[in-house]
Amino acid sequence: GCAVACPLPSLLVFRPGGSAWSRLGKLIKNVLFESQIDYKFVTGDISTFLRYKYYAHDFTYKVGVFDTISFGAIGSHTDEFERVRGGLLLFAVPRDYNHRYFSLIEDDRLTFGDTTRVDNRKNNIYTKLGYQYGTEFDDKLNSIVGESRGRLIPVLTAFRELGPQKFSYAAAITQGGKISTGDYKYTKFEVEGLRRWDTTATSFVVTRAHAGVFPVKDYLCKNTPLTPPAECYSIPGYELFNLAGRDALRSLSSTNDVSVGTNEFHLTNEYFIPVFRNRDFTLRAVHFNTAYAIAYMGAGNAGFEYRDIARTRDFALDAGLGTEMALTIRDYEVLLSVLFAHTIKAPDARKSNKVQFSVHTVR
């Protein structure tokens, strides 16, 4: 049986022809050995992770190494890629089941196909202290207080594990240092809260608020005013806050420079209305159990000055409609979500539409 050693497979597919996520682990007594691969079929992006996690009586610690490589958009030059390799040591100390503290030491090595990039062949060495209230299985909150890569990024918030009293939050402060081979110096603060509001016995709203700032950073472009703002600080580009994507406003494109900044705030609301619950509608080998209709709305802002995120005229606003279904196919439990999101207002006046799709399978 699994009393001593047990394989723990899991699979996530974001959309047909898009992305796949797989994780395989083996638990041997108090130690979890885990490997993970993420792959994007269209762009060819690939990430690999190896982890060793030890469970003690009063704490856990994780040793991890990773290698991620991402390429430019379809049609871009073949030399355009971004690669981040590194390792980390993460400690977690639970105060009780719902409260836990974290400390992290990590070293990231950056490489680019475009060797003229300011971050090429540089190292980001940083430490992080964090606190989390809620369930330990919320990947997004876990990424704020600990390992930022290698996590599930679902379309809808309800896939996330909500904490006790339908509320959870996490906060962390990160310090990058020019020590040893480190090339960056900055201080980053990030906080996120998640709350479920029951409107009826079966319908509910999930509100998510996120904010982040870099209170300490060096400005490097005093003599080169035409340099893009994202390259003017002693901060690696991937650490900057991004207003776009699955983690923030669903309709915005992550390649849009106006969505990036050292200061950021956004708020999203998702209203879940049941279509049917705890049923067994059968279509061949598929058994449909639960379905929700979803109305989504998000708003936020990002910039490089504190005053930027306070300007209401620069706020981005989007909205959308979607559905989430729970079903079974043979021995697999499947969570399916689809969301169509439309940009109502954006700082650069460019509106966009996006359809986001994810399938999470568990056996």
C-alpha cells in the first residue's frame, strides 16, 4: 500500500494546443521527492522542477532546483528567449493549522537570447519573510510567501482553496542583495486577500484584492532618459508587478508594457450562480455533476511612481462571462472552466478580448 511510499501524480491542461502541467511525487516516510514539468505547446516554453521536502514535527523545509525557458511570440526571432535557472531553500513554521510563517533564500540566474538585454547573465539573490493565514493548499498565496514558480494558475478564483471563515490572506517582504554573485538590490512588499461572500444559499461572490510596492530601489537611468522604465531600476524584469494575465485582469495582454510597474493594485470579483448542483447528467462516458454560471469584473492599475496607481483615469477595467463545471470521466474527476473577458477601459486605449480555458484532472 501507500503507508511508506506513495506516488502522487497530477495533471493540468490549460487549453487545447496551449499548456500542460504535470507533477509526480513520491512520499517516503517524512520526505516528499517531487518532479514537475510545465510545457506550452504553441510557444515551446518549458519549465522543469525538482524538489525535496522534509516534514518535521514543528516545521517543514523544501530544497528545490528549477530551469525555465520561455520564447517570444509566434513569428518572433528564434534567438529571443528568456531562461531562469536557480535553487532555493524554503522553511515553513506553522503556528497552527491556519497560520504559518515562511522564510526563503533563493538564487536565480538569468540568460537571454538577446545578449544586449541589461539583465543578461546576471544573478538575483534574495531572501523573503512571509506570513499566511488560510489553507496551505492555496498555490497563489503560497507563491507570495514562498516559491513563486511551478504552481497552478487556474482561470477562476474558486479553484483556489479558501481559508477558514471563507477568508484568507498572505503578505511577504523580499530583499534582494548585491552579495556574492548577486547583481540586484531592492525591497519588495506584496499582500493579497481572498474573501467569499454568500449572497444566497447556493450563489456567492469571490473577491480578491492584491497590492504590491517596491519601497526601496535604485534608479539607473538618470543619464539615459529614453530607456524603457522597466529597465531603469535595480530590479530584474520578472520581479516587477504585472496587471495582466490569469493572476490579475483576465483580458489584458501580459506583453503590454503599460501593465507593468513597481507599484500595483487590482481587485476582482467573480459571481457564481448555480445552473445545477449534485446531479448526474450523463453523456456517453461523461457524468456532469455541478455547473455554475459566472460573471466576472476586475479593475486595477500599475506604474512606476506611487502617484500612478492613484490616478483613476489610468485604471484598467474589464469584465466577462464564464462557466465552471465539475464532472467525472471514468476514474477521473474533472474541473472545467471557461471565461470570456473583454477590456472595457485601459490606459493605452487598446481594448482586447480573451477566452481562457482550463481543465484540471484528478484521479
